Amino acid sequence: LLNSLMGLTEHAKKQAEAAIVGGVQRRSPFVEAVGWARMGHAVQLLDDYDPSLAIQCYETSLKLMSDLKMSRGKSEAYMGLCLLYGKQGEY
């Protein structure tokens, strides 16, 4: 998260990928969900990707958190969606 906030987007993307893979390997959907939210942050900041990919990342995170019944865990993904839609002028 901090790497995205500091503009270190490539590093943030690599760490998000590692979190997603680690969550899957360890059978930890919480770690995977956080990884997807963080991937959304990185993807929306990188010019190489369409914003719809960031939305997919955030929605994946939200789905995993819903499956875990962890409503508090959804806050980071919702924050990312708010920033993305605000950046697009969709208030």
C-alpha cells in the first residue's frame, strides 16, 4: 500500500503479485484478497493498464472478503474504487 501511495508502482505491483500467489499457496483467502486490493492500487496508477482491470482487482478482493464475511476487510478495496471513480470524474 505504501509503495502505491509513494508512487513506486512497479514495486507495488510486484509485491501485490507476491501476496496473491502467497495467499493461494498458503490457502489464505484473506492474504489473497489484500493482494488483489493492492494490485488494484498499482494497476490504476500504471499507464499500461485500462482502469477496468483495477476495478476487476478490487471486485475480486471484495468477493473474497465477502466469502470470508470480513466486512471490515473491504475498506481498502472500496477506498481504491472511490479514488479510481473520482479520478475519472464519476463522483
